Amino acid sequence: MRVGTLLLVIGVVFAYECPKLNQLPDTCSCHETVHGLVVDCQDAPIPTIFQALKRKTVDIIRIVTCTEHSDGKKETTFSMFVRNMTIQRCDFDRIPPNLLEDVGTRLRYLNIERNNFTKFPHLGNLDILDTLEIGNNNLTKLTPTTFANLPRLKTLKMNNGSLTTFPTLAMKPLNGSLLILDISHNFFVDLSAITLPRFQLQKLDVSYNLLTSVKIPGFWQMTSLQELKLNNNKITEAVTLHSILTLKVLDLSGNQISRISHGFFNRATAVETLDVSSNTIVEIPNLTSLPNLTTINLDNNKVDSLGEGTFDANAKLSAISCRSNRISHISADTFTNANNSITVLFLNNNTITTIENGTFGMLHELTELGLSHNHQIEISNVSHPGLKKVFRLDIGSTNLKTLRKNDFDGMVKLEWLDVRNNSIERIEEGTFGERMGTILISVAQKRHSPTIPNIPLSPTSTTTALPPSTKQRP
Ligand SMILES: *[C@@H]1O[C@H](CO)[C@@H](O)[C@H](O)[C@H]1NC(C)=O
Ligand SMILES: *[C@@H]1O[C@H](CO)[C@@H](O)[C@H](O)[C@H]1NC(C)=O
Ligand SMILES: *[C@@H]1O[C@H](CO)[C@@H](O)[C@H](O)[C@H]1NC(C)=O
Ligand SMILES: *[C@@H]1O[C@H](CO)[C@@H](O)[C@H](O)[C@H]1NC(C)=O
Ligand SMILES: *[C@@H]1O[C@H](CO)[C@@H](O)[C@H](O)[C@H]1NC(C)=O
Ligand SMILES: *[C@@H]1O[C@H](CO)[C@@H](O)[C@H](O)[C@H]1NC(C)=O
Ligand SMILES: *[C@@H]1O[C@H](CO)[C@@H](O)[C@H](O)[C@H]1NC(C)=O
Ligand SMILES: *[C@@H]1O[C@H](CO)[C@@H](O)[C@H](O)[C@H]1NC(C)=O
Ligand SMILES: *[C@@H]1O[C@H](CO)[C@@H](O)[C@H](O)[C@H]1NC(C)=O
Ligand SMILES: *[C@@H]1O[C@H](CO)[C@@H](O)[C@H](O)[C@H]1NC(C)=O
Ligand SMILES: *[C@@H]1O[C@H](CO)[C@@H](O)[C@H](O)[C@H]1NC(C)=O
Ligand SMILES: *[C@@H]1O[C@H](CO)[C@@H](O)[C@H](O)[C@H]1NC(C)=O
């Protein structure tokens, strides 16, 4: 009895020890952790690695590029216990029979990206596999039984392949387990096969495919979906047939959407982050049914007006980006609800000629305002006593001629001001308070060089870039 226990202890200790010198190829490293070995190999022969790790408990093994691999002719039994295995760039086009079954009883994470699996390989029974990443293989074919033996799979990434369709009901075995599916960068035209009724999926990435329509029965009926990426397809119209009341993140950017159907958001009322940039949208859709909206990106569309009260119902909205559109006139009734959370507003690169006096007066939380690359801005119409928190203002390339003494009076927190590429001829004494940390300024013609009192200037430069996102401050 005691001998048995001792042998067991020795066995367990042995399983957690790196192989003796020279058993692993030189291009491998191995270290021991309480969870098992962590082995990292490059340019090494797989059979030698597996032989050296026989009966070991391996927490993580990562092999990138192999010099030779088991061709499957010889039935090999390696029987190690691996939790997390990555084998990339090894030119595998199939997996030798039993290989994974021998190493896979404890396998939870398997990454076989960047090999040559054009057909989905036979993985055997991987009873507790949680994550499978098989992207960048030029996968072209799935069969109805592809996923039959992966009962616990939660995350499946098959991005960047040549998939065009799913066999009907191929996903059925994963209903109930799968939470995250990434089939981005493939050639899907239709998704009806994955839209199982009440499919429990939480995140679906179908970006960079060839979808032309999302009018797919069942598609809008997934009852758990929280994140949906449909960007960079060929969708022309945003319509729903049913509701997804769990959806929080919706990315429709980079399509050809000119219209978002009336009532679209009545069926997706939980949306918090909405990206519809780089489409051909003319009219901002009715957003009143999105009480939790925090971020909206409308950049690169054909929006010609911000409308009146468009964002008034979105009390949690914090960032609005509407750059590179066709807005020329902004009404004083654009933002009329004092109870708003708008902190960032980007309207750069439009064709603005008029901002009515007081337009931004209700934006008490605003910290960042981008108005560069527009036709004409009058600072006194922008600046407002209500704008107490603005610390970053970009009004470069807006044909400003003069900066007056009281222009920035409302903005008591202003620290970063960009007035480059204007035709400023005169800056009145006292325009800039001492509080302003950074002023980027350049002048039209040297001979009109204005004198700027007591301000340390950043080097003058001209940039055409739109302002960086709020995270990247200079
Ligand atoms: C598995 O290991 C890889 C490194 O090879 C790591 O990036 C990944 O997060 C690990 N996954 C799990 C679930 O431990
Ligand atoms: C794997 O694919 C690469 C590039 O697609 C190719 O050069 C290589 O010959 C392929 N290897 C095998 C074993 O098919
Ligand atoms: C992917 O496979 C398809 C069909 O087998 C082939 O036409 C295509 O050239 C392959 N693409 C790459 C990048 O290897
Ligand atoms: C997709 O795969 C091709 C080669 O197969 C590669 O050149 C390309 O960078 C990959 N794209 C992504 C987004 O991974
Ligand atoms: C998927 O699972 C859900 C919940 O378990 C179930 O209601 C639904 O009928 C299943 N769908 C299919 C197609 O099996
Ligand atoms: C908005 O968020 C709150 C708090 O997270 C949640 O209780 C509410 O149901 C959400 N509203 C909608 C319409 O999803
Ligand atoms: C937006 O929709 C709400 C109801 O969902 C409606 O009361 C409101 O009038 C609509 N606004 C516009 C500008 O159509
Ligand atoms: C203001 O908006 C918040 C949500 O951000 C909400 O909880 C609160 O009730 C609103 N207050 C008024 C007076 O509408
Ligand atoms: C400004 O918008 C136009 C289209 O309105 C676009 O072609 C151009 O690239 C944009 N410029 C910048 C700097 O984004
Ligand atoms: C400034 O506001 C006034 C009053 O709202 C308006 O008539 C004028 O056109 C605005 N000027 C500019 C340049 O936007
Ligand atoms: C703009 O509004 C401010 C108060 O908000 C007012 O003092 C000023 O006279 C107005 N300017 C014009 C041109 O109406
Ligand atoms: C400078 O401003 C003019 C007119 O506003 C604009 O056409 C030009 O593109 C701007 N140049 C740069 C470098 O931003």
C-alpha cells in the first residue's frame, strides 16, 4: 500500500519534471510550473518533442514551425497530458489518426492556425475541448459531422479561410455550448445554416465576408447574442425580421448601407456601441429606442444634418463621431436635453459653414470637440459658458482669420488647442490664458506672423490628420 502510494507520488513528480538533458530538441525551452510543464519550440521535429514529453503533464505546449512531423503511417501513442496546445506553421494538411486522442484527454485549448488544413481535420473525440482556433488555413469544406465530437466547445475561430457555406445543421451539435464564433475573412454569402433557432451564441464575427443582406430567417432570433460584427460585407440595407434584445455591440461599418430601416433599433434596444461608419447613410436613423447607447460612429457617410434632438433620448451617450460627412449647418436645437453625457464630439472634415450660436451650450460634460477641416467656424458661436469641461479643441483648417480676446472665455478648462492651417492675421492680446498647455498654431503667411503674448509654442507644423481617438493624446 505504502509502496503503491510512493510510486504514485514519484510518478506524479516525474510527470511535472522537464525531460532530461538532450531529450528535447535544442530549439525547445521547458520550464516547470505547479500546473505542469510549459514547453516552447521552434523549428523542431514533432515526433521527438512528443516522445520526450511522453507521460508528462504539460500545461502549455507551443510549437511554431516544424522540421518534420508524424505522417501518420506509423500509429504512434504518445499519451501525454496537455491542457493547452498550439501547433502553427507546420504545413499540416491532416492530423494523423489518434494523435489528438492520445494527447487530448485533458486538452482544453487547441490552436492549429496557419497550417494547410483545407478540409476540416478529423480531431477525434475531444470531450472537454473549450477553444479551437483553426484560422488561416484556407479551410474550404465542412461536413455535417465536423463538430459532432466537440461537445464542450465554447470558442471556435475559423477566420481567414475560403469557406462559403455551412452544411445545414452542422452547428447543431454545438447548440448549448458554443458562445463565440469567428468566421471573419471567408466567402460567406448566406448564413441561414448557422442561425439555429434560439442558438445560444454570444459573439458572432462575420466581418469581411460577402453578405449582401441580413434578411435571414432566424438570424435576428438568437436569444443570447451580445456582439455582432457584420462589418466589411456588401450589405445594402439594415433591416431586421425579428428582435435581438440582448445585442450590445453592433458593427455594420464598411458596407453599402444607405438606409437603416425605420424601427430597426426597436428590435435591438440594448445596443450600446454602434458602428455604421463607411457606408452611404444620408439620414441618421431614429435612435430614441436605444436608452443605453454610449458610442456611435457615423464617420465616412453622406450625412447632411445632425437633425434636431436626434441624440436627446440617449442619456448615456458619451461619444459621437460624425467625421467626413456632408454637414453644413448645425442648428441650435441639435442638443436640447441638458441631461446628457456627451464627452466627445467629432465633426471634423464636413462642410460646416454655420454653427448657430449656443449649439453646444447644453453639452456640460463635453471634454473634446473636433471641428477641423470645415468651411467656416465662428469661435464665439462655439464657445459657451456651459462648456466648462472642454480641454481639447481642434479648429484647424477652418478659415479662421482673427482670434479675439474673449473667444475662449467659456472654456475655462481648455488645455489643448489646434488652430493650425488657418489664415490667422491677428490674435488679440489676452486671447490665450496661461492655463493652456498646448497650442498648435501655424500662420498663413510669414509676413502676417502674429505676435503671441507669453505662450510657449509647440513647433509649428501642418498636419492633415484628423484628431486621434481620445485615448491617444499628445
Ligand atoms: C494557451 O496558450 C497560449 C500561448 O501559447 C496563450 O496565448 C493562451 O491564452 C492560452 N490559453 C489558455 C486558455 O490557457
Ligand atoms: C502549405 O501551404 C503553403 C502555402 O499555401 C505551400 O507553400 C506548402 O507547399 C503547403 N504544404 C503542404 C505540405 O501542402
Ligand atoms: C485556397 O484554396 C482554394 C481552393 O482550394 C484555392 O483556389 C486558393 O488559391 C487557396 N488560397 C490560398 C491563399 O492558398
Ligand atoms: C489570410 O491568409 C493569407 C494567406 O493565406 C494572409 O496573407 C493574410 O494576411 C491573412 N489575413 C488575415 C486577416 O489574417
Ligand atoms: C438550441 O438550444 C436551445 C436551448 O437549449 C433550444 O431551445 C433549441 O431548440 C436548440 N436548437 C436546436 C436547433 O437544436
Ligand atoms: C439598459 O441597461 C440597464 C442597466 O444595465 C438594463 O437594466 C436595461 O434593461 C437596459 N435597457 C435595455 C432596453 O436593454
Ligand atoms: C423616433 O421614434 C419615436 C418612437 O420610437 C417617435 O416618438 C419619434 O417621433 C421618432 N422621431 C422621429 C424624428 O421620427
Ligand atoms: C438623466 O440621465 C440618467 C441616465 O444617464 C437617468 O438615470 C436620469 O434619470 C436622468 N435624469 C433626468 C432628470 O432625466
Ligand atoms: C474628408 O472627407 C472626404 C469625403 O467627404 C474624404 O474623401 C476625405 O478623405 C476626408 N479627409 C480626411 C482627412 O479624412
Ligand atoms: C453664429 O450664430 C448666429 C446666430 O445663431 C448665426 O446667425 C450665424 O450664422 C452663426 N455664424 C456662423 C459662422 O456659424
Ligand atoms: C450668442 O449667445 C451669447 C449667450 O449665449 C450671447 O451673449 C451673444 O450675444 C450671442 N451672439 C449672437 C451673435 O447672437
Ligand atoms: C488647409 O485648409 C484648407 C482650407 O481650409 C484646406 O483646403 C487644406 O486641405 C488644408 N490643408 C491641410 C494641410 O490641412
